[in-house]
Amino acid sequence: MNVRCPECPADLINVPGFLLQQKSVTYCKSCGWNTGEAAAELRSEMWDSWLVAGFGVVLSAICLKGPWGTSGAFVIVLPFVLLPLASSFVTRYRLSKLPVIEPNRA
């Protein structure tokens, strides 16, 4: 089902979330409605992913000294480093696809 833009007669574009923590964003490609808010939401999600990946690096470094050594660290690396990094790269790609539209100044 297509939803119309509140500012112009064009259809809105919905970009669905990639992983569980990400939200979908909606914007209008023709007039630029909601592109600023969509970009801010995507940037926030990207930085959240980087923060979780940084936490995962610290956590896996701590696990290196634990009883499981490198195998325990690799178990931590997958969910806390690799998935958030993949999520941030996908979010960066989604952010690059947002149109840069100057507002009409009349």
C-alpha cells in the first residue's frame, strides 16, 4: 500500500530496519519531506552500532584472559563485534541513499 506525502502528491519511501534494534524510516524523495529526521535516525543507529562493537572489543579482550582464552573471545566477537559492524555498514549504505534536497525558499 502506497502512502502519499503530506507535502506533495508523491509516494513516500519506506526504508525498513536491518536488525532488531533498527527502526524503519520514511521520507519523500521528490520534495524532501522527513529526510532530515530520517538521516538523524540512521546516524543515531549507526553510532549505536559502533558503540556496541566497541563494547564487544573490550569484552572480548577481557575474555582473552579468562579460562576459555581465544575460543571464548571468538564466541563474544560474533554477536558483539561482527553483527554490530555489519549493521553499521548497512546503515551507512542506507544513509548514503537518502536524497540531499535543498528546501524551497520562496
